[in-house]
Amino acid sequence: MASITASYPWTTTPLIAGAPMRLISGPSLAHAISAAGGIGFLAAGTDVSTLSENLSAFKSLLSASPIPGTSSDVLPVGVGFILWGADLKLSVQALSELQEPPAAVWLFAPSSSEELASWASGIRSATKNKSKIWVQVSCVADAIEAATVAEPDVFVIQGADAGGHGRYSSAGLISLVPELIDTVLSYNANRGNASSPKFIAAGGIADERGVNAILALGADGAALGTRFLAAEEAVIRKGYQDAVLKAIDGGNSTIRTDVYDKLRGTTGWPKDYGGRGVINLSYADAVSGVPFEENEKLYKLAEESGDQGWEAGSARMTTYAGTAVGLVKKVAKAGDIVKELRGEITVKRI
């Protein structure tokens, strides 16, 4: 069976993907990850209005700093969409106008199986099957649904430890990855489907040890978000980045909740989804019964204060991060992070 890197000829084994973090994963971060032999993803999220602009910016970076091994048919980058809020028609139009579409399109959080099917079909048509379809799943049921209606080229298996948005009900990668892989492969075989999808694991991975663990579980590569929050190229407020560096013991210091969505006004997520972030005063006030209007007012004041909104002891601003946040100790170039994850750069841990 061919390695996943065969589909992305500029990449190096094991494959490292930068998750499409909304507002944070821009052209510079995506290019740096791909240039290091990984695959960077641009975050279209729910707002596709800047998609063409970001792809154009990526192409400019690629022209100035070519990536060896790239194909002439596709751009060495992916694009991630949050399906429940993104406009399929506009997205398909933007992609269909590209002579070189992105190598991969990451589909996440559909409001229904019909929506997922429409997106997969629409993307394949718009890119003339050049863009590989990645579908993020958080449980076996998600995976079977995706296999049935979208036949992904790649399943992104998101475990419970992942930062940002994911299902409230999910398992850790150590049990989820092997069960999901076995189930999907068996399901496809029973349907007479000869395709060989690949599997990328995400959630709680922050260093080479995490990458080696998910490879041992049967995954073909790793996708990371929290670690790349501390990349020099990330589009992120200094207060947010500093809060990530200071956080420890992510299993206790982060929580999956809808509190931050409500305070930020980013509602619309399917009911089974919440965002994992660092626990702060905004969350503490919400669970202690402070009226929403008062909590929201305090949140907006923190937002207006800039980086001070993340200051320890008085933090109210959202800090989406996974349980591996305590392993993120320094800001580094994204390319060096990719190389560290592959074990090409030795990291002093003590």
C-alpha cells in the first residue's frame, strides 16, 4: 500500500499537517509547514470571503520560495471549511476558477450527512478530482457516515484531547484510532469498495513522542493545531500566544464548552460540538451563575483591552487549546516545529 506522502510528493514521512485553525492558519503558516515537508492548511472556516485572497497570497509566497517536489497540477497546500456555516456555492466557485487547486480540502462539522455529501461532490467537481477530500471525524459513527456519503481520501481522526471545536462525546486517540481504522476498512471491504483511505490523527499531539504513538496505532500521520499556535508565522495575538505558553496540565486547565462561543457570538455549531479552551474567569463566572449579560459585558471589556484580556489572574479572553498545551514551551518557526515532530531536530526536554 502506497504511503500517504505519495499523494503529496513534496511531503516527508511521517506526514505532519497543520490544522486549519480559523483566523490563525494563514498563508505564511501554511507555506512554512508545506516547505518543511508537511502540508499546511489555510483556514477558510465559515467565512469564504477571503479564500481567493489567501490562495493568491500563498501562490505569491510559493513563487518567491518554491517548494521542491511540488506537482504542476495542484498547490502544495490544503484548505479547511467548517461546513455548517460556510457557503458551498461561493466555495465551489472560488475553487473552480483556480488552474491549480489546493492539494487537499478538509471538511468539518456538517449539519447533516446530506450537507457533507454535497460538499464532497461539489469540491471534487470544482477541482476536477485534483483536490483530495479530508473529512474530520470524532467517532466511529461519524466515520461510517462519511465513508457512506463522501468516501474521503483521508479521515482526520480527532480525539477528545483536541483543542478548538470537536464533539463532546469522543474517545482518546489510543482507543479511537485503531477501532475507527479497523471499522472503516472492514466497512469498505464489505461494500466492495477497493479504495484505500488514509488516516491522520489529531488531538493531544505536541511532540515527536505523540507522533510516534499515533503511528504505532496505525495512523498515517498527524495533524496539529495547539503546537502551531506557538509558531512564529501564526496569525495570533501575543496575549493568546503567551497564554498558551503559560498553560500547564491541560487535562485540568482546559475544558470543552459552548461558553466561549456564546460570549464571542460564534453560535451556530451543531448541538453536539463544543470548543476546548483554557479555563478562565469567563468560564468560571458562567458556571457559578453570573448572568450572561454581565459576563458578556465583562468579556467585551476584556476584548477592548487587547493583550491584557489574557493576563494571568484576570484572563477572560478565549484561549482555544488542547490538553497537550502544557507541552508547548516556546515560540519557534513552523518549519522547525515540523522537523522536531519528525525527530529531525533534537529537543532538550529538561
